Amino acid sequence: MEHILDASNISLGRIASSAAVLLRGKNTPAFERYEKPTNKVKIINASKMTVTGRKMSDKIYLTHSGYPGGQKARTLTQVIAKKGVDEAIRQAIYGMLPDNKLRAIMMKNLVITE
């Protein structure tokens, strides 16, 4: 089943949490946590979403190269400038999904358009 979410005038966390629930399949009566979900989610108007407060400058995304001293920190502004709004939404949804083998399958069912 395909779901379309309109992100215009909705905050980052609200669109990410509703997309995570739909990707996981928790909205269906036949939900089983161990079964492969088949729901597809398409987020439209991603560039029109809102970010409240000082999150653009205060929200930090951390990555690590694996080498000593290899930790890099980027703000939400830098992530949006380098990779676009869809990467910020993708990382928010990724963090809301369970950390197991099904997470990669669920993320493949996600499409984000500007």
C-alpha cells in the first residue's frame, strides 16, 4: 500500500514520526513486528516543511570515520546545504525505526521529493 504525506507547513519531527509509523506498518490490523513491511511512503513538498526554534543552528548530526579523532559534527543548516532537505528527513526517520535487519528494507520503501 502506498501512502503520500504532504510536508508543507509541518515540522520535521511530526512528518518523520508519521512516516516511520507508516513504513513500519503499524497502521494495519495485520501488523507483526517480525514480518517484512510492504508499505511505501512518499513525502512530497519536503522543502516546504517547517523547523521551529533554533534547530537550524543548534541541532547537531554526528558522524565518525572510525579513526581516532575522526568525529565530525554538522548542524542542520550544513546538512541541508550539502545534501538537501530530504537527507535531514531521511536521518530523522532512520532514527525512529527499530535497529534491526528490517530497517534497511523499510528505508528502501521511502521516497522523498522536493
